[in-house]
Amino acid sequence: MTPDLTIGVVGPHDLVERVMLMGHAAAPLPCRLVAAAYRDEQEAPDKVTRLGPGVDACLFASPVPYDLARRSGVLTMPATYVQLGGAALVAALAKAALDTRMDPQRVSIDVVSRADVEEAYTDLGIPATDVHSRDEPGATGTIAAYHERLARQGATTGALTCLPAVAERLHAAGVAVIRIRPTSAAVRTALHTAALLGAHHRLEESQLTVVLVEVPTLREPVRRAAPRYWRDELRLSLHRLLVQESNRINATVWPIDDHSYLVTATRGSIAAATDGFRVLPFAARIRDELGLAVEVGVGMGRTTHDAESHARAALARTQAGKQAQGFAVDREGRALIPAPRMPPTGATALKPKGVEVLARLAAKLEGGDTVVDAEGAGKMLGVTPRTARRLLRTLVDEGLAWPLPPNRTPQPGRPRQLYRLIVEKLGPR
């Protein structure tokens, strides 16, 4: 049995309480409502963050908290808001007509669009020529100041606001104010929309997704300077790492050939592992632990074949070297936005000493080879093999080199220890 949808209700205390009392019976699908009430609209992004990833959709009290959450980038789930035009505005205008301090033809209105304002006045048969409206988002203080300024100038007789915090400020300032409150029908409609958005989102999250991972280093011809079996060791280490990462997101992985792997997962699990398709999956850990740059393509589809085809198309785009954008392709064959961005590296900042040693070695490498031993490194740095061995171990500790299996020879004595220098961490050269 499919578990109930979870809808987060974000708004002022009175509206959240009202929605919760209406209950999930107002929604077209079984759902669970989670309250996220605030005192001021500026708290909306924090309330969404606190709801966490377990919410299938969000329902906001008005366009203002919805826009604040959207602009802050915390909306990782579909969302909608309660409409405050139409009947809600007409009801507020009726209250204004009964208030002896206010003239409905000379008021200021926020949040509701100008088109909705003019439509409501047309339906009532009264002119809206002297009605001031502001539908741009803004801080509570900014919107309250807008209403108060018009009232002090005598341009209006009062304000109609959708925001309870604005109503409180205007009341304290002595400005006549009436709140535009959503009708029960508007709340039911918004709940209906939120439930449908959540159901569609859940279906999307379970969509089949294929990730192709290719390793250019393993695709290149074997260099004579490298031991014959270091590639096999590298493949085993890479496969082990991919298995660990795949188990973490309930995915499966298997090798395709000597230099590429295929991971099968769901869209939801890959989205969680890539910060919403903004970071290449698996790439950061592979780079940090193995010193390898990888090429990645992510594809979605209705079948495994479609998903793999889209993943290959995305991989071809990244291999073309045009730009990082578009490493994931949806089931319709379109590149997903936003573009990928690498995660912050402040916590793993490179130590200057290690970077300096690596740069000196990289400057003297010939033929693009990145495998060295203590004796060769000592000659390049002008130090003894013992000192070079210590410096190479320092590079390993700082994540700037990767120790390869010892190169065992028939001759007696210590086997030659080889290291692969991770010159990619120096950036473009």
C-alpha cells in the first residue's frame, strides 16, 4: 500500500490552524498535513528547511512566503499557495464598505495582482481609478511603509493587506486596515493542487535513472613507466568505491568494460546525492580518494533502454568539453537545469607545502606520466631518496598522491614503491 502523501502547510498561525482543522478530507488523495507556522513571512524559508526532504509538497498562505522560499533556494519539492483574489478580495471590500473610516474606492491593496483588483471592482460595478495596488514581494516593513505613506499623504482612507504582520504594524500606526483572508473554497482548491503536485512529484522521484561513469585514465594506453597491474588495482578500488556509494542510495552498479561503469537508481536517490542535479554524482569522492577525474552522464527514461540512451547522450555532451551544464537528461531527452556546480572545498583546502612539492614534481614530469618513485622524485627535487620518500608520504596524507601496489622484482631488497601524483588538484596548467 502506498503511504499517504505529506503536505507541509506554511503560513501564519491562524491560517495553518484553519487548514489543519479542515484536514486531509479536503484533499483528493490520502495525505498527512504537517504544520509550519510563522509569526512573520520572512521566516518562511527557515520553516521549509525544517520540514526537510520528507515532504512531498508545500502549501503556502500566499504568494509572499512562497516567493521568499523560492528565491532563497530551499524549495526542493513542488509548491503552491492559496489564492487571495476573487471572492477573498470581494469579501474584504465588503468589510471596508461597512467600516465608517474607509472608502473602498480609495484604498491600498498588497499582494493581489492589479488584474485581480480591477476584475473584482468591475464585478462590483465600482471604479478602481483611485485604488493603489502593490503586488511586488518585499519585507514586512517595506509593505507596511507603502500603505502608511499613502494613508499619511491622504491618497487612501485605509489598507487591505494579505499579511497579518503588516496588519499588526498598520493597526499600531493608527492606519485603518482590513485583512484579506482566503475563503474556504480557495483553501480547498489549494489543498487539492498541493496533493496532485505531491503525487506527481512522488511518481517522478521513483523514475528509473541510469548513471554512466567513465574514467579517462583507464581509457588511455598503458605507459611503459607504470607497472602492468596498477590499472587492475585501480579498477578494483574504483569499483569498491562505487559499490559503497551505490549502497548508500539504494542503487546497483556493475562494470561495462575496462574503463566505464553503469549505476541504476531512481531519480529521487540521484537528486539527493547531487544536490538536485547541481553536482556530479560520485565525482568528488573519486577525485578525493583516488585522484581520478571522471566523466559522468545521467539519463532518465520509461525503460532501462531509454534511460541508458539518455545517459549516453549526456555523457557524450560532457566528453565534448563544451561545458559542465547538461550532465543529466530527463526522460524527454532534455538537459536538466540547474547546471552542476562543484561543492565547496573550504573544508579540504590543500596545504601549501604539499601543493608546492606537487607543483615542482609536475613541472618536471615528462610525456604526461604521473607515476614516480622515491628515487625519481629525489632527482627531480634535488633531495635524497629518503627525503623524497618522506615528501611523497606527505603528499599521500594530504590527498595529493595515491600509493600504487609495490613493484615486486626478482632482485633482493625493498620492493620499489610507486606513487601516482594527483596533478589534477593543481587545476589548469
